[in-house]
Amino acid sequence: MANRKRRASGSGSLRQRPDGRWEGRATVGQDKATGKKVQKSVYGKTQTEARKKLSKIIAEVDEGNYLEPSRMPVEHWIKLWLEEYTFDKKYSTVKNYQAIFKAHIIPRLGSIPLGDLDRITIQRFYNTLYSPRDGSKGISAKTIRNVHGLLNKLLGQAVNDNLIRMNPCAGAVLPRKEKTVIKPLTDEQLKDLLEAADGDEDYGTLIKIIVLTGLRESEALGLTWDCIDFRRGTVLIEKQLLKKPLKDGGICFSSPKNGRARSIMPAPFVMDLFREQKARQDRYKKIAGNCWEDWKDAAKPKCRLVFTTITGSYISPGTMRVHFKKLAQEIGCPDARVHDLRHTYAMLSLENGDDIKTVQGNLGHATAAFTLDVYGHVSDRMKKESSSRMEEFLRALTGTGTEDGDAETQTGPRLVPPAANA
């Protein structure tokens, strides 16, 4: 016969179940529809463990802070959260959320009730993602951190909505994120790329401008002529071109990645490239005649794209990447990506003396801290220049050191001057 131990009236009861576990039961409220008491059970392997859990619930009830954990499955809450709490997020951000939920969170946590999630469940989830128990390859530390960030948002909102008392993501131990190795082009590769781009009549200028301004691919494709000020020599980056499925709106404009517009002042060489593009586009427009497509609405200047096809339509990101890959093959960099052109511009700026705040502004990063995190490491060129400056200082201070300095530490500027922030 199961043992039963009664506690003080109204404070709950403890009993040992036939399976050996201890069960604590407390009255946590009253059903408004039936008037019956609502009871909550907790379990423990030992009487002490069960008593502690029971005491916690009783204290919360006495203080009026008790919250019945939600039995809503995680997958159901994900659907509700996406519908109600992501209205202010960019289309691409929501698509990324959906991809993470589908690939990682729903398969492993989707059927679990929100109220049953605890810290150890979350920690095991992350551990399994990193080192699967079936011997398959785990996902990267960076991806796990992305999963954690999203899950933390999801469950944080569940706390705010009184579905759960605490966020079980708090205190999770995450794998150390390895520093991403960026691969900017060398001086020689940059020189070769600029020369090779001359042979691509339709996409060469676009590729040159990306590497010499650090624009994101979508920002370059979304430039419109009203944003190019030839008199002042500035370029306003206030939108990007996004390619969505037709059911979601198709091709459209969106605000820049961090939601803020920025103005840059490229080198005069770059402004000349824009002038060349304008003349080229005018030739195409004359040839196309009535077939010319001023994308969206010819009456709206903000829809007159700087970079178009020969018929005036928008340029597909995929097509542009194909042209870039062909040029990358020509210069012996088959693994180069379009985004590496942005890295090249950033390193070019730093090695020519631009401060981090200027580089941040030109690249459109939300904070200078992020720019420092990505590009704060010094290049070999910068190390040599630092050595050369120290040598000059010591020679002036003590009269020692080599007469002309170590020949190998003498370095000149990069091939192309960086843009300055407007």
C-alpha cells in the first residue's frame, strides 16, 4: 500500500507512488466554470526532492505568483509567434527565422509542451546539434549561436505572455565561435580583376563599383539614379533590391540591412564609372526604343535603376554572380565570392589609413564594434608599416637603427584610394 504523508491543511500532500517516485500535490486555484479545485502534481525520485518542488509551488500560490506552465506545443507557439511578433522584421529576416525553425528547432523540440522545457533539455538540444549522437556531422558553432538567439527570443516572448515562468535558454553553455577567415583580394588580384572586368560590357562596371565602394550586392543592384549626386560626388544608399517568390511580391525594394540609409563619397574614379554607366544605359535605351523597361514605373525616378539589363529590366543577383565567377576564374581565384569584394574594400580602406569609424560608416555596419570584430586584426602590410614607424621613432629618439630602415619594411599605399565618408 502506498505511503501517504499529509501536510498542514491547504498546504498540499506527499505520497509515494507504486513506481517508487514521490508525488506532491497542491491546490493552485479554482476552475471558474465548475467551481472545482485545480490541483498541480510534482514528482521526485526522493521525498526530499518532491517536497522542495511542492514547497515552491505552495509559496508561489500564497504570494499570488503561481503560473500554470503552458501545455501548448513548441511548434504551435512558433507559428503563433511568427504571425504576431515578426511584423516589424524584414522579409529576409523572417525567411531566415523560418529556415532555422524548420531545420533545427521543430524536428527536436516542436512536440514538447512549452511548460516542459527546462535548462537541461535546451542544453542537450544544443549539445546534440554540435555533436550528433548518431555520428553524423554537427553544425557549426556560429549556426548554434544563431539557433540559440532565435530560441531565446521565442521563449522570452513566452515569458512575457505568461505562458512560462522563466526562459530555459538562460545560462546555456554555447560552443566557442571560431573566427571567420576573410579572404580579400591581393593587390595583384585586384588589379587583374579591374582589367578583366573591362571585358564584360554588361556587368564589369557593376563589379568594379562593388569592389571600390564596399556596397553589398543587393545595395548595388538597388541603386537608382536619384541617389547619385554627380555635383557633390556622393552616393546615397537608402534601399536594396530583393528577389522574393512571386507569391510574396516578387522583385521589390527594401531598406538597407540595418534599416538606416547612409551617404558615401567614393573616389572620383568611381564617380567616373557611374558616368560611364549612365552613357551606356542611354545607348541601350535608344536601341531598345519602346521595348525599354523602366522597372516598375517610368514616371518614378526612384525606380530608375542604375544597373539594368540591355532592355532596362532589373539585374538578377544569380546572373550577376555567374558573371563574377567567370572573372574570378580568369584571375585565378575560382573560390572568390561577390561578398569577398566587400572584404577587399574594407581592408583597402584600413591599409590606406581610414579609421574604424569611417570604415563603419562606409560599409553601413550598425556599430563600430562590429567592424572592429570583423576587420580589427592587422594585415601583414599593416604590421610592416607599424614596424617601420617604430624604427623611425627609435632612430629619432636614440640615433640608432639602420640608416634607411629595413628595406623589407618599406611599403607603399594600396593600388586604389579608399572612399571617404560623406
